[in-house]
Amino acid sequence: MSGTGRTGGTGGASGGGLLRWGAAVGAGLWRSAVLVGLTCLFALVAVPVGWAGSSLVYSWSAGMTAAWPLRALAVFGETLLVVVWVAVAVWTVHPFTSRALAGAARRCAGRWLGLESAVAYREPRPVTRMATGFWWDGQEYHRSEREARRRARVHARFHDPQLHWDGVWMLAASVTVLPVAALPLLALVLGAVLIAGQPLFGAALSAAGLVAAPFAWRVLGPVGRPLLGPVTSTRLGWRVAELEEIRADLTQTQAAELERIERGLHDGAQARLVALGMSMGAAEHLVDSNPEAAKRLLAEARANSAGALAELRALVRGINPPVLVERGLVDAVRALALDAVVEVDVVSRVPARPERPVEAALYFSVAELLTNAVKHAHAERVGVELSYAARTLTATVSDDGTGGAAATPGSGLDGVRRRMAAFGGRLEIDSPVGGPTRITVAVPCELS
């Protein structure tokens, strides 16, 4: 009885093992077929284009009787042309297919191997109507809202680093996942075709395909782990990090500016107004008994009011200069030049006013550059050139000072760089030691 039980148990275990192996083979074949379908597109495009291109271009040198170096050069050029054709064909289908196919492969990797990859694709940026009447899509200005929204969708769709990373996955999978996953399927098909004429060879091929089926699809793991995840070191990642840095810097700048305004009001205008109130109160009590003393107090109060008004004007000028609001960037820069302690020449080729935020950013950047030229470079002559071309407003400040200017962290030039970066602009420094210095700030914008 006991021997019969052991034999039955062994048979049951063997039967269970065969069932598990059969299930693994079936699942492996299915998964291999799915991977072939998800990774064969680039090959289906590249192979016909390469074959047709090779048939065409290699016929050009087929009858050549020149020396072998010339024939080799011709073959190299023809091969390069075929490669270019294949690359163009693959690049043409990539933006429309890579995202969907990579997403399907990502879901398969999650279900089969537990590889969870959370990726984020770029969404179209909101469009904004500017005071100049143009529409801003985050990168360009447009005359109509419809065009701005269309271009925003195009930028989000075709300039997405994650989409291009999906294209890298498709390219890598075409030469790694595709051939490995196709092996058991090809072995079974060839075995079935050959088994009638060459039974042993056909059976061996079929058996090899069945043995490889549970393992071939697992190539998805080592290839998909680094390529199916979110893209990391891209311009988008750098831009996000840069914007995070700019936001933190602007928050600190705003806090410092509020503190400066509060301190200026408390220590300057507020103190003068308190003294003004006290003087007028004392004059009110003395106006009948001692008119002369009351007159002196009123004269003192008038002087304090003039001082308070001057301090308030200076404070407002530091926040947003009235000449900038009323006359625009060019006249505001000329006012800066008149107040400078060195000779400043201003040349302008700006036909109209830009947006107020851009105008203010460029004004304060020029003010910082003028201060640096006088304070650090010890310049005796400074030139400011304002220009507008290719939808870009540019200010160039040059001086004959000592040179050696650099946008070191925490410096004034670094602050200018950050201010320009917030508007998608740039800072260019040409300042060799010994001078002269030429610094350019530029920001994309539309004029009113």
C-alpha cells in the first residue's frame, strides 16, 4: 500500500511538473510574440528601406573599372547614403509610434516582471495674451490664440525628452529584445516546415524552440530596466532644476525687497512723518501764546515733509522707477546714464516698448552692469547699446575697465543671469583680464 502511494505521488509530481512546464512554454511563446509585435516596427521600416536603397545605390558602382581605392570610396559613399535613408525613415515614424509602443512594453514589464516605471510626458503649455496683443505659448509669440495653442501642442508632442527616450528604447529593443524574443517562434516555425523532409532536424528545432520559450522573453528585464523608466539627464530635467533654482532665488529676492521697503519706510519716511505730527501738534498749542515759535515749528515740519517726500520718491524709484513706467526702457536707461559718475553713451535701435516685466528686468540688469563697471572695473567710459532683432531684445554694456568679470555664485552678474533665465533669456560675458569688458543680456519678446 505504501509503495503504491509513493509511486502515485511521484507520478502526480511528474504530471504537475509537466503541466507547469507546458504552462510556462505557452506563456513564454505568447509573451515572445507580444514582444516581437511591440519591437518590430523599426525593423519593418528599416529593412525594406535599406534593401531598396542598397539595390538602387550599389548599382551605380557596379560597372566601375577604376582603381580599388576609388571603388572603395564609392561603396563607402553609397553605404552612407543608405544609412541616411534608413535613419530618415525611422525618424519619420518615431514621433508617431514610440510613445504608444513603449507604453505597451512598460505595461508588459510591470505585469510580467514587476518593473513599475512611472513616466511623465510633457503637457501643452497654457497660452497667455500679452499686453502687446500677441499670444505667448511659453516659447514663442503668435498673432492668434489658435496658432499659439497649436504650436504649444506641437512643442509638447514632438519636443518631449521622454518621447525621444522612448525612441531610444525602440531602437535598442530592435537589436536586442526582438531577435531574442523571436528565436523560439522562428525555431518552431522552421521546425514545423522542415519536419516533413528532415524529421530529426525539424524535431530538434521545434524542441529547442519549446525549451527556449520560457526564457527568451525575459530579455525584456535587463534591456527594459534602464530604458523604459523616466528620462533623467535631459534638457527638460535641467530646465526644471533651473526653474526650481530661479523660483527659490526670486522668493529670497522678494523677501529681501520687502524687508528693504519696510526698513526704508520705518527708518525714513515713517520717522519723519511722526516728527511732522509732533511739530504740528506743538505749533497748534503755541500759535496763540508764542506765534514766532509756532512759525519755527511749522517751518521745521515743512522741511520734514519735503524730506519724507524725497525719501518716498527714492523708495518708489527703487521699486519701479517712474521714468521707466512713463517713458519706457530707452529713456529710463538714458536717465541712468545721466546719473552715472562716469561718461555713459547710450545708443538705441529699439522701435517700440516691450512688455512691462521684460522692460523692468532689462532695466535693472543694465543698472547692475553700470554699477559693476564703475564700482568693480573702475571704468572711465561706458557704452550701452539697445537693439531689437529676431524677436529678441538685447542690451550690451561695454566699458574700458580692468576686466575679469565673471558670474560667480552670489555675485551681481549671477543675479543678472538668474533674472534673464526667468524670462528665457541669456547672459554673455566677454571680459578678459585687463579689459575691455563687453556684457550682453538678451531676452525673447514682442514689442508693442
